[in-house]
Amino acid sequence: MDTNYIRTQSHQWIWIVSIWFGFGLVDAMQTVFVMRAEGMNHAWVKLFVTTALSWLPWALATTLVLRLGRRFPPVKLKPFVTWLVHVAACASIGLVFAVWTTWLEVLLNPYANSSAPGTFAHLWFDKFYNGILSSLVLYTAILAVGYVLNSRMRLAYQQTETARLNEQLSKTQLNALRQQIEPHFLFNTLNAVSGLVREGRNDDAVSMIAGLSDFLRRVLDDSTRQQVPLGEEMEFAQKYLDIQKVRFAERLQLSVDVPRELYPAQVPSLILQPMVENAIKHGIAKRAQGGSIRIAASRCNGMLVLSVCNDGPSLPADWEMTRSGIGISNVRTRLQSLYGDAFELSLRNQEAGGVAVSVSLPFVAFPPIREG
């Protein structure tokens, strides 16, 4: 059997026994104290035991009532069979309750009667007839409590299942976007390799292929992680820049301003690579003299700000109307999937010339790794 089911059933029995034990204890104490206060003379210990034990049939029947409530929900009383099942169950429990309490009174004589109170059948019928209303109220109360608890359990399950499905959907979308970025980067790099071969720079082409192999190996090793520490992301970006350095040589200048205390910050995997690729493609590749790229990171008001700047041509006046490339578009979509509206992505011209791409996202640091 499923261990969760066994655990749930045991917890249910603990609650049922505790509630009915408390109910019987309170009823027995109230019965004894009230009768003694009124000056009655009974066998008080026997009366206490009889009253407390009289609720045992209802305690044992509670699980059955809860099961019937799940099988025949009390809110769906239109089918005749539902009425029939609940009425029959209530009457049966009432009969058993009457037999049990009558047997206890005959056995223990808690009221200290000097003469026989009557035949067993007569006492049983009186107990059952006088307890019809109380049996109906108790049965209805158990059904109502069971329905409320089942409704809460169903709601909690639905919320958990919805959260799980949303998480799976988000992971699927992110994986699809990531798989879209990786071939895009791969094709661009292979085009660069073919360009080096055409230029007769075979040694550089081999170096670029070796760097590409190392980079892709790192990507595949972390393919299951959607978020990584900023320090690891900087290593990814450096691997990519090493590949591009082979292609552009001295035409590509790099500066990095990322404080080491920000390295544990959590960032989306491969978030810098398309930003750096965009800067190289539009700011370096089209210029004979090349240019420089600056990668920076800072923390401000609980947000982590990442920026990649180049000193190449500025964006055209109508750049907002043009269609973004696949790299920046996927960066925006991934950020939205991970952070909702709690992020900013901007692409703007710099006053000193060139273009800057910046991303602002919630600062969340990975737990520091302890050595030893």
C-alpha cells in the first residue's frame, strides 16, 4: 500500500479518537456534575463510565460516514439513491447506538434503580425513538465536517497540481528558448570558422573549433540548470569571447567590471552570451578597426544590474520600430518566464557613442559553498 495513504489514514483515526474521546469526557463530566448539583443519588462512577462509553458506536462509525460522504456527496442529494444511502446509514448507526447504550445501562445500572427498568427491547426502542433527532444532527454534522475537509484537500491538491503544471510549462518554455539560442550561436560560430578557412587562417580556425568544443561541453554539462551563479556565467561568457578573440584578434578589446562579491548572484544560464554576441555583431564585426566591449555588474536596491556595452555605431533613430534579433528577443522572453514583471531589459545609445544592453533582475545569491 502507498505509505502516504497509510499515514493519512492513521492521522485520521488519531483525530477521530481524540475528538470523540474529548466529547464523551465532557458529556460524562457534565452529566455527573449537573445531577449531583440537583441532589440526585446515582452510582456516579458507573454513570460517568456509561456516559463516556456510550459514544463509542459513533466514534467507530465516523470513518464509514466520511466514506459515504465522499462516495455520495451531500451537496448532490437529487438522486434518490443518495437520500436512501444516508438515511439508511443514519438509522443503522442510531439503532446500534441505542443497543449499545441500553446494554451498558442494563449491565452497570448507573442510575441505581432498585427495580428492573423494563425489558431490553422496550428500553432499546425508547433509546432509539428519543435519539432520532440527535442521531440526525450528529450524522449531518459529520457529513458537513467531512465535506469541508474534502473540499479543502481538493483545493490544496488542485493548487499544488496547478503550480506543478505551471512549473513544468515554464521549464519547457525555457528549455525551448535555450535550445533555440544554442543552435543560433553554433551556426554563427561555424560561419566564422568557414570565414577563417576562406581567409587561409587555418590555425585560427582550428583554435576556434577547439574553443567551440570546450564551450559546448560546458553548456551540455549545465543543460539541466536554468539558473547559475554569476561567476559561472562569466566563465561561459569568457569562453565565448575566447572563441571570438581568435576571429577578431586585436580588433576586439575587452574590459570587465564585475565585483567578485556579486559572483554568487543567481542569473539565468546563457544570459550574457547573446548580449555579448549582439555587441560583437553590431558593434565590432562591421568596423575595420574593430572596437571594445565592456561587461559590468552592480547591485542597486535589491536588484542585480548586468550590462554589455560596445563603442560601435549607434542605433538608428527608428530602432524601436525594427525587429529585434533572436538573441535579445529570447533574453526578454526567458526573463519574463523566470521573473514575470520583476525585471527590466533596455537597449539604448550611449552619450559617448556605442550601444549598451542592460538587464535588471532580482538579486538572489546562491548559498556560499563551504570547503572541507
